Amino acid sequence: MAALVCLTFAFTPATQAQGLFDPVVTVNGNAVTQYELNQRIKFLRLSRQSGNLTAIARKELIDDRLKLAAATSAGIRLTDDALNRELEAFAQRNGQTFAQFSSGLARQGIDAATLRDVVEVGVTWREVIRT
């Protein structure tokens, strides 16, 4: 898989403001935006992850892009219905409906799409491993 990886890092000085939707990393032609990075950091913080959250979030987002690319190459795609069932199951494990859970995320400044992305990659990758 390493041969398929083409990463381009967009480096900017820490003092220079970066737009929310500017790419911070490009993986095989797919951009990871500053918004996605910020959202993943918030999600990790809410999940009580320790360590350098920026570095962890960046690595996870790169890995996510690579995993989804591998799934696509293998012809594996999670349907919207399957994703919605997984999101409901995730919320139920936390004693809530998905609507309640996503509302709680929103109060923390986390877009429900962030959770959708995390769940989609996790479930899709498990399917890749199974096949």
C-alpha cells in the first residue's frame, strides 16, 4: 500500500492564518481541510484522547483517506442505510438516539459529519479486513 501513497503537506507558518477549507494535507489527490482537522481534534478531545491531538488527528485523517481508497479499490462501499444503522448503534451504546447524540456533539462544536466520517471509515475498514 505504501507504493500507492502520495502525500503533499501544505506547510504554513504558525502565525499565518489558514482558511477553514484550505487543504492542510493531500492524500492521493484528496484534500484534508483545516476544518476537518479542527473537527477531529475536538472529537478526540471529547473522547478524552491524550497526547498531541493535532498530530494524532492529522495521522488519523491521512489513515482514513488511505483506508477509504483501499476500500474503493476493493469495490467495498458502505450504503447510506448501513451507515445510518451504525450511527444509531453508536449512539445507543451511549444511551441516546443519534439525534440526541449529534445534538450533544453540536453543543461541543462538533459537526455530526465528523462522527459520520469516523464511523464510516471504521465500519468500511472492518469490511475490507473481513474480505
